[in-house]
Amino acid sequence: MPVQSTNPDYDAHIDEWRMMDDALEGESAIKRNQRNLPKPSGMTEAEKLDGTDNAYLYQNYTARAQYEHWVRDSLRSMMGLVSRLIPEVKLPAGLKGLEDNATADGFGLTQLFMRVVRQTISHGRVPLVVNIDDSGRPYFATYAVRNAINWDTADQGGRQDLALSVFREFRRKEQDRYSHECETVYREFYMDGAVCRTGVRNEAGELIEDDRPLGAVDGNANLVRGLSYIPVIYCGSTDNSPGVDEIPLLTMARAALKAYQLSADYFTALHQTSHPQPWVSGLDDNVELSITGPSAAWDLGKEGSCGYLEFQGVGVEAVRKAMEDQKNAALEAGAKVMDVSGTESGEARKTRQNDQHATLHSIVITAAAGIEQALRYAAEWTGYKPDEVTFKVDPEFVVPEAEAQQILAQLQLWQNGIIAKTDLRNNLRRGAVISLDRSNEDIDEELAMEPPVGGSDEQ
């Protein structure tokens, strides 16, 4: 089979992922794809008679339709909540640089976490790849879900682990600096016995980058210890297994698309109601009517008569009600995903969420677990202890406002060396005392903090 072969689950879900792409891009993308607004049979028949002159019928039908950006607005609101969460990160000394430089484009772990959560909410799946750059430092790359085309699992030492991962990439052709023309290549990871190997192939399946084993190397770039696993995690909305998870915002996207389709009929009906069609009959052969409008007078002769064919709009209200129902369905679907209420006990929340689909609460936990696993892969690959890695996020979206006594207590705990400076800063941020976007240096300078005597000054 060719390198472009796709997993059956990919084929089963690609249309849903494309729908989410359109929903997030907005009205221009929705209207660009005719599949989102089927052509009425009358317009189809009219175009059979004259496809050129009658094409305006569907163009006007589409132009009047209105797509509401419920999906994009909901995603923005959810990410606003997630942005208030502060990851707890612990890394071996040699990997501390990942906190500020973890992604392929130079952003830190917090930004990586935000990206994973965002794509999980919108598409239900985030392929996260661990790699090593030319200087031997680990970094993480994410792929759009539609570019993770193939994967497979097999028995690996008695466990079902990844045996294959194939990703589609787009590389700019070597032309002038202003060109954006790209060629498609395929990066594959696969298990060869007990060692993971990787290579890049072109559309014809030919290797354009050497197929090589992954693992620790010596000073002469000789493999010392090969990776016994594929360094890829498929972060999902409910778990991090390679299987395709549900898309949290899919129900909302479907409701928004249905409302868009209904709006085409609704606004077309309103347009026709506002523009009645004049008719005339009984005119003499020598009578011509070349103009019409409120300022025109017709001479119909002795036998002539005229009137208007008015669109009654009997079903307009029903269509409007259906649009409102879709809006309510969309808002309800979004509310289920944005399930961040803090009034229930932990056990009650857990029991109820087990009966629901993916929620923002579970998505955050799953995303943090996926990044923690990727960090452990990176630690093992570079010779550090994986159990020294921690990346956790407490999904506490309801921010309590700290009272004066609580603030004073936090300061006293730090001054007495009971908590570290890092914990103090984070607690003040959680209590909405300090803005989340303030740097540690700014906080220390403004509060004129001095290291406590005998206490911890962990950064």
C-alpha cells in the first residue's frame, strides 16, 4: 500500500474534522463549500435550462443565508477560562529550558498546553510528537488532526502500543523568498523490531530523508540506546489512546450549520415577501410596458388589468422557530462542554461527568496527562529519569477572590519558609490578587520581596 494510505477511523471522521475547520474559520468558509447548503431542486432545474444566466439564483440564496459564529465564540470563551489555569511543572535540571522553549516554533509548555486543549475542544484529537533537534535538545510538535493520516497498534512486549504513525507535512519549495508554493511529504514513525525508526517520503513513496533509528547517540552520532516505543501521543477529549475520540463541539457545529441552512430559506422568504411580483393581462397588442416602480404609471387600455403575486410566507414563522430551536440546541451543547461549576462535591461531579460526554474539566486533565507523558518520553530519550517529571493542572475554573486575611496568611507562610516563593506567586494569581500575565520579576519588584531567612527561595 502507498504511503498516503489512511486509517479506516480517519476516513470515518475526516468529514467531521472538515466541518469543524469550516465552523471555526467562519461564514466565508461555510459559504465556500456548497455541501454546507444544498441547492434547492427549483434552482437545479433552472440551471439545467440555462446554467450561466440562472446561476444568480443560488448565488443570491447563499448570500442571504447567515452563519452564526457560535462555535468560534464558545471556543474563545472556553480558552479564556483555561488561560487562568497555572500548570504545575517539575523537570530535571537539564530539561528546565523546556518551560520557556518547548515547541517547534519556540514557545513554552504553557503555550503548548493551551494549544493541545484548544485543538482537543475543537477537533477531539491532538497528535503530539516528541523529537530532538540538531543540538540534542527535545522539543514537541503538534499536527492538525486531518494531517495525522495513519496509525496502527501491535503487541509490543505483551502490551498494545503504537507500531506506526504517519503524518502529512507541507514543505515550501525552494524558490524565491516570496513564494508560498509547497510540496506534500509524509513523515513516518514505525517499529523495527524493538527500535523505533523514522523517515520522510515524497508522494511517490521515495525516501527524501534517510530512514534512521531514534534514540540516544554518542559523540559520533552512533546509536547507543534505541527508543523502544514511538514517541507520539494522541491526546484526546476523553483519553490519550490512539483511537479517535468524540469532538466536544461537534453537536454545536451541527446545530450552527442547520441554523445556517434554515436561515437561507428564512431570509429568502422575507426577501420575496418584501418584493411582490407584478402581473398584467388583457393588453392590446400595441401596448408595451417597459418600466415599473412606485413612480411609474401604466396605460393598460380598455381591457387591461394588473395586480401583484405576493409571497404569503405561511411557513416563515415555522422556519424562524426552527432556527431558534437550533440556537438553543447549540447553546445547550456548549454548556455541557463548559461544565465548570464548582458548587458540587468532587464525587458528585465525577459521577455526573461519567454520564456525559467530554467536558472542559476532563479535557484539561487529559491534555495535562498527555503533555506529562510526552515530557517523560523526552526525559528518557535524553538520559534523565522520567519519574522526575511532573506536569499537572488543577481544573479549578471558578477563581476565588482572596480576602485580606488570606493574603496576609500567604505572606506569613512564605516569610516563615513554609511555602516557596513560586507557591506564593501562584496562590496570589489564583486568588485574583495578581494578574495572570504579570511576570515573576515584575511581581517581586512591585512587592519588594526579600528572600525569607531560612526559607525556600525556589524559583
